[in-house]
Amino acid sequence: MEFNTWLTFLAAAVAISLSPGPGAIAAMGVGLNHGFRRGQVIAFGLLMGVWTQTLVVGFGLGMLLSTSEVAFSVVKWVGAAYLVWLGIQQWRAPVRPLVAPAGEASPDAHRHLARTLFLRGWMVNALNPKGTVFLIAVLPQFIDAARPLLAQYLAIGATFGVVECLVMSGYVALASRVLGMLRQPHHLRWMNRTFGGLFVVAGAVLGLFRRA
């Protein structure tokens, strides 16, 4: 991949990652409820979701998903249902301070939370067929068929993944620090309900998504 082509893809990856979507909602929701240090792990889950999508497209499975109405519908509705479920969980989340008292949670509880948030991030990005359709449409513009494909896909995957991880980390930090100033219980309750509602809307939008 030529340097100018890579720069163009880098700019596109930054724009895609910055745009509001389920990943950004998930990152900010976690930052609101768990703070930056504990919530940061979701960014790595979202990163793995991006890499999963890239692998799916790179191995040609994305074309199957794009052309098979049954496969596309199954993934779409599973992803939509998952987002709605996350919205309900966020809406019903207990009102609590962002920073838990020292020693409140055991190491096992911290590990369980990390696994849960990592899996949540992966599922949000991996179960979004809109991402697959987007990559199928966009990647050919940056791939030179006359050059080794593996190196180009590795460069694209690494670039997209790092950008996604950094941007999502920024969303976690934004929620944990800026929204962390909202200390009153009713403020936190309404923030939980706001993010819960955004998840439900994102699920509904995904459910209504149709391939071009």
C-alpha cells in the first residue's frame, strides 16, 4: 500500500470511528458507569470487533453475508436485539458513584467485569452487518490487486484497529471525566436512561437497515 493511499485510509478510519454509533454509545455508557480505568477494556473489545469484521471481509465471508438474505438477516437481528438488550440494561442500571470505594470489589469481580466489558465491545462491533457492508464497499478502493493482498489487509486492519481503540478510549475518558462531574443521583439516573435510550434507537436503526 502506497503511503498516500494509507494516509487517505487513515483519514477515513478516523472519520468512521469518530462518527456516533453503537461503539461510541457503548464506550460512553461504560465510562459513565465504571470510570476510565475499569471501563477502558471495552475499547479493546471494540478493537477486536473491528478486526473480526476485517477478517470476515478479507476471507471472502463478507460477500456471503452481503449476498445471502438469510445470513444477513440473522446477523442483523441478533445484533439489533443485543443493542436493545444493552439499552434495557443501561436504563435499569443502579445509580452509583463512578469511583467505588477501595476494596469494595474482589479481584475475581474485577476480572469478571473486564471479561464482560471486553465481550460487550466485541459483540457490538462484530455483530453489526452494516460494518461488513461498509468494508465491502470501501476496502476495494484502497486495495491494489497487483500487490500482495495479505500485507495490505494487515496494514488496513492495524490502522483501523488502532484508530478505533484510541477513539473509543477517548469516548470512555470523556464519559468518565466530564460526565463524572454529575454527582447527584438523579443526574446519573437520567444519564443512564439517556444512554439506554440511545442503545435502543441504535438497535432499531440496525433492524431497519437494508442493503443497497
